[in-house]
Amino acid sequence: MTGSSRVLIVGGAGQVGIELQRSFSGFGEIVAVDRESLDIAIPEEIRTLVRRVRPQVILNAAAYTAVDRAESEPELTMAINGEAPRVLAEEARSSDALLVHYSTDYVFDGSKPAPWTEEDAPHPLSVYGASKLAGEEAIRQVGGRYLIFRTSWVYGPHGNNFLLTMLRLGRERNLLRVVDDQHGAPTTSIEIADATRGIVEGALAGRFGEPEAWAGLYHMTCSGATTWCGFAQAIFARTGHLLDGRVPEIKAIASSEYPTAAKRPLNSVLSNAKLQARFGVALAPWEAGLDAVVDRLPEAHATKRADLLRE
């Protein structure tokens, strides 16, 4: 089917959406939409778009991701993260399209000391986590050909994320206080996009059997784990050349010293065993993923500057 498929990327301007456009280049015709061309909180806009594009593959990289602001905007958060996936799933099933949707480690409460599996009972601590869980459940209820990938601590060379925030703050401050009691696997948009393409290609080619054998929920993160503080230290260990040698001091703090509107899980580490067993896919260790993103940063920022100059 590769080369003749039409792929609809929802949330195409986000950090995962941008990498999906890169990774799926050459796969077929790509139609990427962002918030300027689609209000994903309005079901009829979604239905109209899908019926007009008639895609064989829908990649939903759109989400309400302002975790703290979501606490004061629960209706909008649920419309985007909970209801929109249901509409996409219904449209995908009615046209026999393959739907890929991305969810989050925030569906868990972080209380388990070991990595979380797909069989563990979710218990979100925040409006954001509850809305993403609602989106998962809606897709499962609709059924059809779908893949839900739960991921964690997503970042990349584009968009708004922890890495780019650290680099900005590193230029402005001599001391950064970073939480050191939340554990997770930093996962790059590059790894997510490339793994998604490989799995989608295999599914459409029948390499994994009938949809009943592979449709479902999978965890998809880079391997290994660290804390936000450990992640920050690893970032600055690799980016001194981007900061003209200016590296801030990193002070480890507890979550209680950095209060936020939304509570975060203390353990966000996800087990990827099911993903590897079903599809033979394993994402890179988080440290290698970080190396790849840092290598891409000068190119990404140069492209962004060129785009701004053309505007």
C-alpha cells in the first residue's frame, strides 16, 4: 500500500506532527492540518475534513498538552483529548482507515515502583491525564483498525518542550532548580515518528496478521529512565557548544518545592515489552535519542530562522 496511501496527519504543526511528516515522506500523499485549518474541538469540522480527504491512514498527533492550564479548562481539554479521538475513530472505522493515536504516561498515578504495563489499571492525577484516558477508552469502544501508543516526556528539535525550555533558561540564568523525584523515559519525537512509520507499513502490508491480532494499546518510549534533573544535566552536558560554553548550575529539588496546578506521577516509566513482542520494535535508549536531537538542533533552528525571514 506504500506509495498509494493518503495519510492525514492531525496536529501537523506540533513536535510529533512535524516529525511524522518527515518520517512518512515517500509513503504516499500527506495531508497535514494544524489548529489554523482545523478546530479539533468541533466534531463536525473533524468529520468534514476526514470525509473530504478520504485517508487510508489517520495519524492523530493533536492534543491539549498544557497540563497545568487544563486544570482550569476541563471542558476544552476533554473536547480535544477525549471527544475528538472518538470522532476520528468513528470516521476511521466507517471508511476502514487505520487510526494511530498517541496517549500519555499521565494516565497512571505513579505509585507503582516498577515500569507500568498496558495491563495496569490507570488512575490519572490530573484533568489532562483523565482526558487522555477518556480518549483511549473512546477509541477502544469504537474499535476497528487502530493503534494507541502511550508515550512519555516527549521532546524534539521543534515545538515547546523540556529540552528547548532548558536551553532558553540556560542562556538566561546561572542556576536552575529542577525536580529530581519524578522518574520517566525522555522520548524523542524523532523516535516516535520513525517507529510509527515502521509499524504502520508492516500493518498495512499484513506482516503482523489480521487487524484483530495487532489493533490495540501499546507503550512506546525510549528505553532506560532518569529524572527531570538527570535529563537537564544530560542536556547541558551535550549542548555547551550551543550556549557558547555557558552551562548553568543545576540544583536538584523535590516536587514539593516546585508546586504546580496539576499533580504529576512520580514514576512514569513504561514497559515497552508488548510493543517489541508484537512488532519487533524497540526505541533507542533515551541518551542516544538525546544525542540525535542535539545533532538536529542547529539544522532545525536554521530552518526556523529562514522561515521567519520569508514571512
